[in-house]
Amino acid sequence: MLPKENRVDKRDIDFLFKKGNSINSSDLSFKFILTTDATLPRISFIAPKNIAKLAVLRNSLRRRGYDALRKHIRSFPRGLIGVFLFKKNQQDVPTIENEIKNILNKIN
């Protein structure tokens, strides 16, 4: 799990869905906004109910996403606020990590 200062709060998530840009890949979708702040990037994961019905599985997906993101969090631009949305029930951490790399290359 990422530290709380590196995760997005609910108020910012609502703002992201209204005004954010998006990048799609096969397993993940990324909604983001680049701000002028020089703070560390704040990124969260969302696992919708239509992907995994049980809360245990949704939480497992989020934890796997945070594990894959931990290696690449410093590569994201400063001031970025973003949310990864799962499109599929992907339990494989290396696959999630590759999706994050692909999305990161599209941002930079």
C-alpha cells in the first residue's frame, strides 16, 4: 500500500471524473490531471463492482495494483493526480506492472 500522502482522496476523485483526461489500455484505464504543484504524484486504484462482486476480491485487486505501482511512483510527473480503474479482474502483478509502464510512457 502506498502512504496516504501518495493516494488521492474522494474529493479529488470526483473532480477527476468530471474534468480529467484519460488513457486506456487493455486491463486498466487511467484518469488524471496535471497540476502546477511540485508535490509528489498522488495515485489511487479503483476496482468496480462489475469487475469483482466480492469486496475481498476488489481489495485484493487494489493491493496488487499498489504493489505494482510502488516501483514506478517516482517516474510519474510531479503534481499529477490520477486514478487507475480496473477493466478486468487481473490478478497477475507483472501484467498490471506492464500496463502501468505503458500508461506512463503515454503520459511522458
